[in-house]
Amino acid sequence: MTTPNTRRPIGISGLAAYIPPYRVWLEDWCAWTENQWPKIREVVGRSFRVRGPNHSVYTMAANAVLRLIDQYDIDPTRVKFLGLGTESSTDNSAGAIIIKGMVDEALVARGKPPISRSCEVPEFKHACLGGVYGMKGAIRHLALDGAGGQAIVVCADIAEYARGSSGEPTQGAGAVAMLLEEDPQLAVVDLVGSGSASDYRIMDFRKPMLRFCGQDRSESHQVQDFPVFNGKFSTTCYIDETLHALQDMYEKRELNPGEYLRSLRSVFMHRPYRRMPETGWAVSYLFALSHGNGEDRAELASYCYEAGIDVELMLEEMRTKPEVANFADPERLHYEAYPLTMAALRAFRASRHFRREILDKMKLGSDTMLDLGNLYTAALPAWMAAGFEQALEEDSLKVGEEVLTLGYGSGDAAEVIPFFMAEGWREATRKICFGDAMKSAIDLNFEQYKALHDGRHVTDLEYSPNNEFVIERVGCHDERHFADLGIEYYKYIA
């Protein structure tokens, strides 16, 4: 009996994106909604994208996959795993096979072979972490029965929030596809050295099907997928799960937390909006200082002094393991699991160390991400794609250098995964074309935004699809001899 060769490194060889063109500038949105632009700019970003009238999560995903195949000249017959990570799926049966069907049709129309018939087509769902779970599934596939083949994982989502809600400025839409294989060209993914954490949090961020009952979508056929969420509680969940996943990785790799975090030059994290990853990484740094030497403790004490809190009380708080699920109570006055640490964070944010240890490590791709909004599962790979392109321009990453990634999914789970830059990362990065995917943009006025958001007909949208999939029509038959009610039919426009 033979066993697959698991010693060959496995990782990512390519990235490609599809970003819908319809853009809302947050400064305009602030004027429309009487929000404070300086605060929104500092906490959220500059703009976000929204899906068009003929877009769905499946069309965006298929567009990204086809671009990946084109940009990296992939032989479709070698692809034996096509995974979809999303929390915006609108079919409770089919998933990635819908994308395969679209892509196959376009490939055959071009005179190319379709994706392998023996390709697996799973869908991964766990809020914003579905794409990371899909990537891990693809790597495990390539390490075992899929050895020698290639895998594609596409992360696609539509982040929509009710108008007037606190989540409205953090909307977004788009898809990022990843090519995975043995001896990768872009980055080796170290699953053995990764860290995981999960814990059920009840009401952090949910999408119960009850929300769909009674929706009238007769004009657009698009179901509005507004989540049930609790902003401050969600921030607590993000921070707590980040800490637990990092701790799991520290123990696996026998790392000194402070030394390790300082050694990193580049970090990519799940990014629902600008401030969230900064906060998560900064709290992780403060926790690392609490496990450090005398100099580390002195630095931590200085932030406590500036914040007017007792350092020993804060250290005791850090040693506790709060049951964050207990915070899911409407009678609570606050949702902070670590209130003293958060007070110290405010002092840390004002210090000279904050830029060096936090902002500088997140600078790659950060400016581009200010114009994307929240892409849910696609947020992390989009940031990586933008970051690698900036690193190529600046020549700021080295072969073999570790880049740390952290994926997060509300509800609640996190994955900390080290990436190591591959020998061919520069050539692979030249093919990403993420900047090109961002170039096509149509700025919406308030009436157009409201109509698109509410699923109504939109006038004066001057956009002609080119080399992309669109929804051609939606089935309406519900008869005994034939039924296709709600099924989308797609068309590729060359």
C-alpha cells in the first residue's frame, strides 16, 4: 500500500478578485445620514461597494474563479477541489457546484476543457471564517487523496445591514479566489503550527432563517440578508477568541509571546472595518507583555499609569478566563470581558509604541482596504492580496519570511495560521491584479444607493458587464410537472 507524500509544502500559488463596481463614498453617506465623517473615517474607512441588480454571491464567486484560471493559466482538468466559503449563500442545497457549472460553461465556450469531473465541490459556512476553513480543507485534501492535483477556494460574500443601523457603514461585497497546490509559488501555509479556538456565543452575530419570512422580493428577487448583531458584544467576542487562538499557537510552537509578536513585520487579520483588527492585535500585544520580562512588565505598567488603573488588578483580569457567553444578556450594563485592559489600550493607542508594534505591522494593503468595506469571508484574502501587491512595489517581504494571518468567524471561532513567503512570491504576486479589480467604479448618489440597497429598480446606472457572469433571470415555475421557483439562471457576457 502506498501513502501520499505529505512532506512537500502546500500553500497558495495565486489570488484573484472580483469587486462589484457600485461604490458609496462614506463621506457622502455621512452627509446623507447626518453621521460624523471624521469618526467614520477613523473607525471604518473611506468607501464600500454594493452588489448590482444582476449580482449574487454565486456570480461574484464565479467571476473570481474564472479570473484566477485566466491570470494563472490554470489547467482546469487538474483542479480536483473547488470549495466555496460564504455566509451569503441563497440555496440550502447546492453551493460550489453552482460556481463550477458557470465556470465550466464559460471555459467550454472558449474552447477550453472544463474543471475536472472528479472535482469535489464543498461549501464551508461559519460566518466570516468559512473561507479559512475552506482553505484548510483544500490543504488537507492536497496532502491526502488529492496529492498531485490543484485546489481552488473562493471566498465570496455580500455584507448588508439595515439602513439606519450601526452596521450600515461597514457594508461591502466581493469575492477572492485562491489557488492551492504542492510546492506553492506565493506562500507556504503552516497548518501544523497554527492555532484554533471556538466557543458558542449565542447572539454575537446570527442569521436565523426567520428573518426571511414575509419578505416581498417581487421586483428584484434578491433576499435581504440583514444579520442580527450586537456591536459591542461582537467586539468582545473577536478579542477573546483572538487571544485564545494565539495562545493555542504559542503552546504548539513553544513561543515566547512578546518576543514572537515583536519579531513579526506583517500581520493580516479578519477586517470587518478599520478599527477592529487594530484593537484585536493591540490587546493581544498587551496580553503578551503580561507574560514577558521585567522590561515588558514595565511597559505594560506605564500604560496602566497613564490610564489611572492598578496594574496588578489588570494582570489579575488577564489571568481570568471569562465566560463570554454569559455576557449575552440584555440586562447587562456593559459587554467588556476585559474592561481594565481596554482602558490600558486607550493609553497604549496614544503611545509611541502603538505605530511600531500595531499599525506598522498592518500597513501592507491597509490603504486599499479603506475602500472595500466588509467582505466577510473575503475580507482576509482581499487584505492579503492588496498587501502582497504593496509589498511587491516596495520590495518589503523576503523569501521565507513569516507572515501571520488571523481569520475570525462570529459565533464564535478563530484561526491563527502562519504563512511563509515562497521563492516565487514576486512573480505570483504580479498576476494577482487586485488593483485592477478595484479600478472599475461607479459612484452612487443617495437615491441610487437606496434603490440598490432596498432591492428596487435603479435608473441611470451606466454599467455594461464585460467578461463576467450575471443573473439572466430567476425561475418562477411551481407546477407538478416542472418547478424552478427561485432558481437563478446565469449568463456569461464576454
